[in-house]
Amino acid sequence: MTQIEVSLSDQTESELRRLVEQGEFINRDQAVEKLLSRGLSAYQTTEEEPLSEMDENMFDQMTDEQQDPALQDEGTGDDYTF
């Protein structure tokens, strides 16, 4: 296990000591390791995967199939015209 030296504020040290005294963690080392691990897990963001060729084709197909309502035939059965 890798060991590192960390400087903490008095407030953070007090919080760690309080958590250990309340029985949340066995000792200070466990508290620091667990809290760092949780913080790192929460901080990690997932990178968006690039679109696959199939995804890109689906987008192209959807946009190709869209029709401009202004270009539709007049014979829709509506009596109103402009």
C-alpha cells in the first residue's frame, strides 16, 4: 500500500477525529482512505464515447427522411389556402 503525507486543516482533522470517535471508521487511516476513495469515485466523470458508424447513419437517415411541410402537395383535403 502506498503511503502519502497530507496536510489537513484543523477543521478537517477535527471532523476525521469525530468520525472515528463516533465509530464510523476504525481509525484515522481508514477514514482518510475511505473518504478519499469516495471522493475520487464521485469526482470521476465518464467520457462520452464517439458515435459509431451505425449511430451516425441513423442520424443521417432521420434527417434525410424529414420533409419540409411547405413542400408537401396541396391535395391534403383542407379547403383553406393562402
